[in-house]
Amino acid sequence: MDIIQEIASCSKCGQLQKLSGVAIQEGHTPFIIIGESPAKDGWIVSKKAFYNTQGKLQASGRVLSKLLDIIGYNIDDIYFTECCKCIIEDRKTLDKCAENCKEILFKQLLSLDSFCNIIIPMGKSPTQVLLNTKIERFSDYVGKTFDITIGERSFKVLPIYHTSPLNPKGYTENIPIFENLKQLLRNN
């Protein structure tokens, strides 16, 4: 069963609306960005990460696009997926749903091109899943680099604040992280 079929047939979180037809945005970057869960008006319907159905960048995408400019990348060229494969409307269930999707997420990461070995999780839930730990204070993890192994592959994990414009740290606090990411990409 391929990943898209596996997502469609999963019922671990109930009958929530899921990603369909698209499980990962293919990229040409040495990193993948992992969001928390699909927005009901985002790529779950537009089939293009961070865009709405009218082809306009959504607010989180505009913030992320400015951050990607710092390292010389375009939002259309990045690898991207969500930690949760369902639309999560009750944020209290986000951590549990993220854990439910861990196996699928890890299969996605193992399917990436070998040059893609940096994972940038946006927010606490995807970071917890990747680091296999319960996080009390996300700020203790943001901007730090962690080494993990999935299967036979090694990855560096660099958590960032979610780029939602509702998050006051989503742009300004991520700027120094992306400045440091430039160096990490040079050394990679």
C-alpha cells in the first residue's frame, strides 16, 4: 500500500478529513519543513503547500517565504509535509494525532532524496514526534540542532516556531534560526 492509500484508510483519529492525492510536496532542497496539520482551506484542497485554491500564498506561507529568502530558497521549491495527515480542529488532540501519524511520517522521510537530511519541524507536536520526547517548554528546543536516526538514515532536526501570523514569535524569533541554518547548509 502506498502512503496516500495508507493515509486514506487510516482511522486512528476517527473520521477526520485527510490529505488526499498529495502526501508530500516534492522539493529540491536539503531540508524538509514539517507543519502540524493541514488547514481546511490550504493544500488539502489546493494541492499546493501554503497556497489557497485561488493560487495565493496563505498568511503562514507569506511568513515562511520571507524566512526562506534569508537562505536563498523559494517556498515552491521546498519539501513539505504535515505531521498530522488529518485536519485537526481541536488543538487539544494535536499531540495524540501527531503520534498516531508517526509511522506514516517516518515512511515519508525515508522516501526523500538522500541529499535531503535536515528536518525543520514547525511547532511542538512535530518536534515531539521526531525527537520521541514529551516537550514541556518548546522554547528549550527551538533553534537547537538534534541528531536522529530513522531506519538506516541520519537526519538533523532543527525546530522552529510555527510561522502562523497569530504566533508573535513566528517571524522575528525565527530570523536568527534561519541565519544559523545558512551555516548548517554550508557545512552539510
